[in-house]
Amino acid sequence: MSSATKGRNSIDQQYTKYVFNTSNGHETCVFYPSALDRPLDDVPWKSVNMSFKLLNVDSKLVLTLLANHGFREVNSDSNDYNLLWSNNHVNTKIISSLRSYQRVNHFPRSCELTRKDKLYKNIEIMSHRNGIKNFSFVPETYIMPKDYNRFISNQYRHRGLWIIKPFDLSRGRGITIMDYSFKDTQSSLKENVVVAKYIDNPLLVNGFKWDLRLYVLVTSFNPLVVYLYEEGLVRFATVKYVCDRSRINNRRMHLCNYSVNKSSPSYIRNSDPERENVGHKWSMSALLNHLRKEYLINTETLMREIEDIVIKTIMSATAQMLPAINCFVPHNQNCFELYGFDILVDNKLKPWLLEVNLSPSLGIDSALDSRIKSSMLCDLFTLIGIPIVDPTVFNFNKSVRRPKSDIPRKRNTNVNINNLSNDEKRLLKNTTDQNLRSRGFIRIFPTDVSWKKYSSYLDNINGIPRGSTIPPFYVKLIRNYNYFLNDHLFSDNSSFYMDISRQDRYERSLKDSQRNLNDYNDIDDTADISKVKRAISKCLRDGYTFSDLQARQTFALYLTYISALLKKCALEKHYVNPSSDLVLMFLVKASKNLSIPLEIEIPKSTLSTDKKSMEIFQLLESFLLKYNYDTVMYTAHESTSNCLPHKLFNLFLSRARKEDIEEVIGYSKHNCLSSAIHPVIDTKTSIRSQESKFENRQVPRKL
């Protein structure tokens, strides 16, 4: 620690950036996703010998982020590390020997959540004690082979599809779907599998089935502290969904796992992290935005129901895990765990829990994967609070250990911290510091609102979820920290945490992405038109298009310039406008497509050039008036997804000359302006050809 502090004065700004000062007087590391691309040279703990150990880790993401933050990797036999990251469960011997500064990414007995049979059994137990309707977020499930006879006697009453899943496999391995006759799959029911009712009415997006991968972080089970990451991933099947028994073997229609669909020839990878609704993997923010805009779905209610599933699921396994945690975890902050929750939403907008994954995949398949997972991991490393300490030095709080057999203290609503024991003060400070470091993680339990909603599921005396089957002997060893935390965080006199609306954060990523596109940090109000045109050109090359409104506004501006040219020709007789006949031809065709057709009276051929130009000018002005009215009506409910950023477009519109509009139209390979305004212009005559004629024939010249 001291070696890191020596250089503090010389690199004070960097030290503040990379170090969090805890309430206990210690310093913990702060991580940044920019380290994924290059090593960070200014981290202040390089001389402190910070290190990590990896066990059975197949993703390079964890290794790269830690190494580029100045951590060194130690071999699997070493005990001198700050962080242990494993893809599998960690041996309890390793956990019980942890020092107070060490962090490991698993709790003992996490299989109570991540094994499909244990997960369902724990939720079933909770539902019997607390009401089946409150825990109806898992499909009807049978655990084989012990439930075989019960399933056989019941399944004919539910004539539908069933899905068979092995207890402990992931990535879609071993999953099959069967109908109620199940003649060909009967033998598989004798193995260790769960059989669950197949949700055959999923909510579809563009005809495809999808599910959500959510990242849930638990930093403590006593007290229970649960965080949900503000961004998740949406995984799409690659074959359009059809509820047809003859196609139940098409895994790429029914399963959304990336490992199942990645080899499909129709799988589309997202190569642009800023475009979150492209291909077969979206961000959760993009999905919520899509559901709200396209289907008018109340996404806030949907996310509240998903939070409800996460909290109740974690609670259901808490009692089964607490004895092992109490026995083997020596310090309160040693263990944390990141779970991957898979959620399916049906067409009645009911979310269903599919499974909970141990060590969710951190593989990077796309730029969107990289952005979301690297940010999530850096926020996780920051939140858990890795103390800046040399692991080869053994003098860091060795005596501070988890209390094993304290008698539960009587609940006390007095929040005076001076009345608390050292353990209670430490717990309160750690919880406070974690929330301050949470960044992209949102604490969903406990909060003021969630505590009031879910505390009824906890026993008043020991704080353990009601209905759980835990031996009385262990109950006496477990101290009720849940109610203690509530008394000191959410009492009337406390200002620690206030529960606020979180929906803006769940949809924030897409809004931020859109806002970044709209802002274009290098495009401001002082940018010249050439810079704006280059930015628009880049957008069009990247696949963005003019929205209907933008296309019509652009065309209206173009016609305004033509109108001004006609007026100038009429007022200044030394100007000749040879394109007036072309404008007249356009008006005759286009006026018929207005909502209220405009009557076009052809000027007499005997009129002089200036008078003819004036009449055509007046006709064009009348057309523009009605055209602009139609624009407002026509685009009132248009979808603006994937359109040019609004600020960038508005900058262009405020500065563009006639030549600039012609140039920008030429950027679009798909003639997006022409297709967008086809109700106004005959489809046989594209706007580009019209403007080419204007460009060739409408150049004023002096007599």
C-alpha cells in the first residue's frame, strides 16, 4: 500500500481517477473499458504487485482487462493474488483460506441457483409457503427421473409441447422439444433432466423468437444485496418462429442461444457497437426502445416484473446457500457472483425465467458484445472493491473475520452509528461504498421500495426467507443482517439511499448512443457546411437513411430554392430561367398526389418569359404550402429508427444551399429521398433525375 502512495503527489489526477477511497480508509481499484484496447500506463498501483489467478477461463476478456490495468497473472498453485476468477465452482478449501483483501467470483453452493433441478425445487418450496401465484414465473416443471410417473399422469392434460433440459449443461446442449405423445423421447426421461412446459406463444420481433441475457451481481447473501446491470443482451433465433409440431426439431427456430445460432448461414453479426438493433444480437436498451415505439408496450412495467423475478429467484436459494457461506467464507467481502439470467417474454407480456447460468459467457463475438461486456466487467471489478495491497505482504486486516455465532441483536431503529458494533459499522460502510462504486450496476435489493415489497418473504427473527428448509442448528449461527441493514438504510431519518425510477437507465444506453449520434462531438453549431456534408455522407454509407420527414423537408427546401430562382427570373428581366417548363411539368404530376389535389392552370404560351416565371412561381408557392401541410400529417406517426441524427440533419437543413442538397442526395446509393417521397412524385420519375435536369438546365445566365 505504501509503495503505491509514494508517487501520489506526482500523479495526483491519475490517482484520483483510478482509486476509490473507502469509508474504512482503504483504497480500491477503479477500472475502465478503454484498457481493452491498450495497456494503461498511468495506473498508480503498478509497483504494488497486484495480481490475479484464472481457473478454467476460456475468455480472454478478463485476462486482457486485468493485465492492461497493471495486474499480473500468477500460476494456479499460487496463493498470492488479489482476485481469483474461475468459470467453475471454487473449492471450499480455497475459499476458507482467503484473506480479507482477496476476492473470488463464486459463493459456495451456487449450484442451488444454477442447476436447473435445484433452481426449480427451491422456487417451488418458496411458492408453497408464500403463494403459488407470487412465484408463477417458471413454467410447469418436472424433475426426472423421480417425477416420471407424476409427469406421465399429468402431461396428457396439457396437450402441448414440452422442453427437455439436462440438469447442468449450458449453451443449449442436450435440449430437445417434444409433443405430448413423446414416443421417440420417452427413454430420455429416465435420465437426469428437467421437463418443462414449452412457452409456445413468445413475443416475436420481426417474426423471430428472442430471449434476454441479464447480468445479475450478488455481493452478499446475508444481508442479501442484489444488483442488476443496466444493459443486457437480446439473442434472436435465426429462423422465423412458427408454432408447428412438425418443426419442433428445428433448434434454430426454438432456441435463442448464440452457440446454437452462430453457425447458421442467416446469422448476422453486429459490427457497429453504436447500432444496437442490427443483426441477431441486440442490446436490451435497443429492444426496450423497439417494444415501446413499435408495439406501444409499457417497458417500465416489463422491467419491474423482470426485477421481481430476479429478486425472488435469488431469495429462493438463499437459505440453502447460507450454511455453506457461513461456514466457509471467512470475510464478508471475499465472495461475489455474477449470474446470467435468461428471460423469455410471451405475447401477453409475461416474463418467464428460463434458467440461471453460472459464469455467463464473456466471449466476444461482435463489437456490441465487446462494448457491453467490457463495460460490465470493469463496473463489476470496481464495485466489488479490490483493495490496493501487495498480496505477498500478510499484514492487511488478518484479524478481521466474519462473526460465526453471534446471537442475533434485537432490531433497533436508532440509526446512530456510534451505537453499532465494529462488525455492524463495517457492514454498513461496505454496503454504502459498494453502492457508490456501482456505476452501471443498479441495486435492486435492498432499496426503500423493494424492501417494503419483499421483506414479507423474510423471517422477522433470523432474516432467512420463509418456507426454506434449513436445519435449526444453522439458524442459530446466522445473524439477521437483512433487518439490520433496513433499519439503518431506509429509516425515516436516514438519507443513504432513495429508490428512484430506473427505467431511464435500462433504456439509457440506446438513448446515449442516439444522443452521441445526434451530437457528433466534432460537429457543433459553428461547423461549416462541408464538415456537415461529410458527416451525413458517412452516416449514409453506414446504412442510415432519411426518415420520411427528413426526406420531405429536404425536398421542400430544394423546391424553395427553385421558387426563389423563378421569382428572381420574373423580377429581374436580365435573368433567363430555361427550366421553368420542367418545373411546370413537375407541378402537373406532383399536384395530383397531394391529399387535396392542386389545380394547375397552364400559363398561356403568349406570356412573356418574366410573367410566365411569375405564374409558375405562384403555383409552386401554392404547392409548397399544401406539400408542407401534408408533410406534417404524413409523418405524424412515422418510425424514426435508423434515420439520420436529428441535430446533424437540422444543421444541414439550416445551412444547405441548392448545390449542397444535390450533393447529399447523390450520396445515397439507395435513392432514399426518392423512395421516401414517392406519394408526391411519380415513381417512374425519380427525384434524382429531376434534380439532374435542374442541375443541367436551371443555371441562370445573364443576357
